[in-house]
Amino acid sequence: MMDLKERCGSQGSQESSSLRPSSWQTFAHTSTLHGLRFVFPYGQPSVRRLLWAAALLACLVLLALESAERLAYFLSYPHVTSVDAVVSGSLVFPAVTICNLNAYRFSRLTRNDLYHAGELMALLDVHLKIPQPHLAEPDVLASLLEKANFTKYKPTPFSMKEFMERIGHDLKEMMLYCRYQGQECSHSDFKTP
């Protein structure tokens, strides 16, 4: 009697273990990877299961090949350069802008310039006084104090255009060397706007 119970118990446990899904089957049925649940279905293996496995494996191989090819292309740092050369007999002289951080020449500044544009150049305040004399060099400060002495001074008419032309930098003094298309050029080849 004991043998029969043991046999029945062992058969029941074998049947229940074959009916219980494996961890792969559980994973396959809960996965979002399309087709994986058909590769690991519940029940016995079949031709359909083999076809789904082949199709899924082929798709994964194609994905790996295409990904490897795109990665190799990316790591090759591809670039395209297109250059069109056009030969011209003559070129128009290019527009050139020369900027000097010091827009005005202090040596050309007159008392009248300082009276009318001293505040604009931040050399004087609204009361025509030097705002921070301790920042100036001694010789510049002495010249500035002399020009900023407006006692008994009668200002004359002021033209900003004339002021800019006279006190601004002169290209003739600034240009050291100029060469364009193999020929030398000078300050006279340039014009101010």
C-alpha cells in the first residue's frame, strides 16, 4: 500500500512540474519583445515554435549587423567638403574696418573740445571737473588740468564731424605696410565712410 501511495505521489509531482511554466516561459509571456512568447509557449515543442525562433533570431542578427555598420560609419568621422574655384581677372578691394580701442588722440585735444565733449570722453564730469585725477598719469594729468581750466574761457562753436576727423586716428600714421594682389598699397587707397 505504501508503494502505491509513493508512486501516486511521485507521479502527481512530476505531472505538476511539467504543467508549471518555466522561468523562460514566464519571462517570454510578460516580455514586450514581439514573437518571444511564441518561441517559448506553454506546452510541447512544435514546428511553429521553431519557425518563430528562426524568424526572431534572423531579426536580431540583422539588427546587430546594421547597428555595427552604423557605429563603424559614425566612428569613421565622415565629412563632405565641396570647393568651387573661380578665377577672376580683378577683384574689388575689400572693405576694411580698423578699430582702435583708444578712439581719440589726447595730443590733438583742445580746450574747446574738452569743454564741449569732455563728458562724452569721460574726461570731465557734469561740473567740468576731472572725476578721478588719481587714475591719470602725472604728465597726462598736468596737461588735462591745464586744458580743463575754464576760468575766463569763452567757448567757440563746436562741430562733432570736424572734431571726429581732427581728433580721431589718422590712417597714414597707423598703416605700417599694405599689399593687395601682389601690389603695394597705401593710405590713399582707402576712404572713410
